[in-house]
Amino acid sequence: MIMKIPDKAEERLLDYLDGTLSENEKAKFEVLLRTNAGLKELCTELHAVETSARSYLPEQPSKNFTGNVMKAVRQMPSPSTPPISNTLMLLGAIMVLITVAIFLLSTGVFDESATIQVNELVLIKEYVVTPLVSVNVNPSMVMNVIIFLNLAIALIVLDRSVLKPYFQRRMQGGV
């Protein structure tokens, strides 16, 4: 049978374990401990927990821990960026492709509209019984989209590989 522990007794238990009770209060509390088995059991458990917690010593870092960490941070290599010559060659190739595509567009190579007959494809005939819709493709529009995407890629490559490293060096004072 578990005995009920009075609320005030639980509050006083912590003071008793800390040793902050006066002699008179301590004597009265010890009498209560002898008469209440549940309170005595709780006191034993809390005393064991407190003893265990006081015996625990946290690990301490070595005296030169901060110095070693800072030394390692200073020795870490900075993130490498691709050489500017490779980036410029990539940008040049993209610009040549864009120039060729614009030249072909301006000469009218892609002016004719094309129709893709999906029903004429051999694989489709085997698996699809109902006739499919034919698709009209405007090659000029397709080339315009391709040119736009190439320009977007060129601007991203320029930003990431040339402009960002350049401005980072300027911020660090090493122009």
C-alpha cells in the first residue's frame, strides 16, 4: 500500500536534503520520515540522485583547445572556384552557339512550319488503336526559346564564375 505524502512534506524534503532546515525543523522532519514510509523511500531516492549528480564531473577541454581550433580554421583552404580561363572558354562557346542560332534564324532557315504526324510513328501504331492528334511545331519559336535559355545559362555562368569571385576578392581587399 502506497502512503500519501503531504505536499508540505515534499517541499521540506528538498530543504532537508540541502541542509537548510533549522535544528528544530530538522528534528520534526526526521520524526515524520520515520513514520511515513513513502516519504522515507522518496528521500532515499532523491538522496541517491543528488549524490550521483554531485559525483559527476563534466569533461573539460584542454587548455589550448580554442587556440587549436582557431589555428585549424586559419589553415583550412578557401573554397576553390574554377579557373577564369575555363569559365571564359565556356562563356565564349555559349556566345558562339547563340550567334550561330541567331544567324540561322535571321536567314530564314527555320521559317517553315513543321507538322509532326504522331500516327505515322511505328511504335505508336503497335500500341495505340485510336488515331492521335497531329502536332504543329513552329521551328522559329523553338529556336527563340533555345536562344533565350542559352542566354540565361550564360548569364548564370558569368555571375557564378566570374563576377562573384571578382567582387569577393575586392571585398577582401585583394584587387
